[in-house]
Amino acid sequence: MKTYQIDATNQALGRIATQVATALRGKHLPSYSPEKLSDVEVVISNLKLAKFTGKKLEQKTYFHYSGYHGGIRARNLGEEWDKNPQEVLRHIVYRMLPKNKTRDKIIQNLKFN
């Protein structure tokens, strides 16, 4: 299994996420095949030091709906980031991966320091 280290210091979160999603799929390898899982593990360090552009921390909102009337909950990116930055990046990368059966297997190769 190949391991890729990504240092998140002073990098925009979206740029980090695209690098991670590309590496997890193995698209940078000459042996890339979309139907095969790659044996690549991505380790991210210094995630707390990542930067945000614009006013995303205050303006970007995540919604969760329980299915009941009045069961919608909203939380902005700043609150989510303070609570668990690793889960925020995992969620971003998860949505960048292909929407099929392999997505849950691919995201397991994302690790944090």
C-alpha cells in the first residue's frame, strides 16, 4: 500500500480535498482503472492550520433533516470546524468521490495525524 502525506498548513480546504480525492482514487498512477480500487492511503497532517477563503466560516451552512416536522437543523462551517475539523474534510472528500458502491471503501483509506 502506498502512503501519501499531505501537509495542510496554509492551504485552502477545497484544494486539499481535491488532492486527497484524486490520490484516493489512484488517478495519478499510470495503472489507473476506474473499476478497480487503488491501494493508496492518504495521511493528512496539520489540518487545524488550513485556511479558508472569503467568509465561508460564517456564511456556509450545513443542514440536517431528521424527517420530522420542524426537524431541520442548521450549523455553519465555523461551528462544524471547531467541533471536528477531520469530519468536515472527510465529508467534503466523500462528496467528491464517485457515487457508487466503492465510495465507502475508498474513504476508509483517508487517515489523519
